[in-house]
Amino acid sequence: MIADRYTRQTLVKEFGQKGQELLATKHVIVIGGGGLGSHSANLLVRIGVGSIDIIDDDIVDITNLHRTSVFSEQDVGQLKALILQEKLQTVNTKVRVKGINKKVTNENIWPLVQHADVIIDGTDSISLRVLINDVSIQHDIPWVYAGVYETVGMVMGILPKKTSCFQCITQDIPKSTAQEIPVFGSLPATIAAIQCNEAIKLLLGKQPAGLLIYDVWNQCFDIMDIQRNPYCPRCGIKSK
Ligand SMILES: [Zn+2]
């Protein structure tokens, strides 16, 4: 049954039937169901990750629609997590899709992510990313950071205590004081697709390549091989 649905995917030699079967055993937690998270969850469901939780406590707003592809005007005012569960479950009934309408906090993050093989960052909040980073390091759960700002997107797969962590790179991430972060509409889809690729590779045991930066307006990609900061307050060996 798996072979039928995923025939074209299993023909990819780097992935194959073995990759498909392994993916079906994996559990991914997507934190944030907006521009990035909804696209990433959509791709992960189609590709065949076994189990996907999407956590978000927000409702669909008309201002979300320019940068998402799962939501429609009929969904405005509805809970993002539940709409994503309902819609994505129909895309692939072989995958378990669960929408969780909750705000992620320091108190509940561990129970929410404890079964994750990989965490997907679909947030637009630095403080939430710091929380994800902390739980990742504390419990050895890989995660994929992604961020979008104006016309620039960034993605980095993080293997706790093996690659640089979010706190190692925070000085390279643009800070915004804007109440509403400016985002070019098609950028989250591009960045979420790359984030999804990184997540799949992490699930299949491949090492992440570093911090990828894509400027859609100037059409340039850059990959920065950032070394772990030995003085990083979270993962640094000299931090204590
Ligand atoms: Zn670090």
C-alpha cells in the first residue's frame, strides 16, 4: 500500500522504500500552524511521516491568507490547529494528524513534545524558539529552526550538543521591533519546503548542513557552516 502511494518518492535512490518505511515510524511535532508551520505540516503529511502533531492557540485571520496555502476564507475565525487537523487528515489518512489548540509555555513544552523524533519551528517568536532549544538540548530532540523576515528566510537543522544550537546563532538572526513582522507572501512556502527537507533528513539520520539563508528578492542562497560556540549559554562546554 505504501509503495503505491509513494511510488515516485521511493524511486529516489537517496530515499527509497527503506526511507519511506522508516518515515512511517516517526513522530514530528510542529509548533506553530501559521505561514511556516502550516506549509511544513502539509508537506510532512503528504510525504508520509507517521504521526504529526500541530500545536497552535491562534485563530485563522484574513491577514494570514497571503502566506499560507491550506487555509481559505471560510476558515477565518476558526482555530488553526483544528482546521489543520481536519484538512490535512483528508490529504493522507495513513498519517495520524493531531491538532492541539494550546499555547506552548515553559511549563507544558516537555509533555507536549516528549514523543517527538523531530520538532518543527513554525513560530515567529524568539522566546518560543529559546524554549524549543532548551527542551531540545535537555532531552536530546533534534529540531529545525526556520524564520522569515521581509524577503529573507533562514533554516537550520539542529542536533543538540552535536551542531550549533539556536543560542549559538542568535547574533546572526535579525531582530525586529515591529508589531507585525513584514513577510513577502510566497517566502514562507519556500522556507517551509526547505525546513521540511531538513526534517526528513534528520529523521533518516543525515547530518544537518548549517544555517541556510535565502533572499528571495535578490535570488541568493548562502549556507553558513556555523561552529558550536564553546561559550554558548545553552550548549557551550565552557558555559558553566
Ligand atoms: Zn549553543
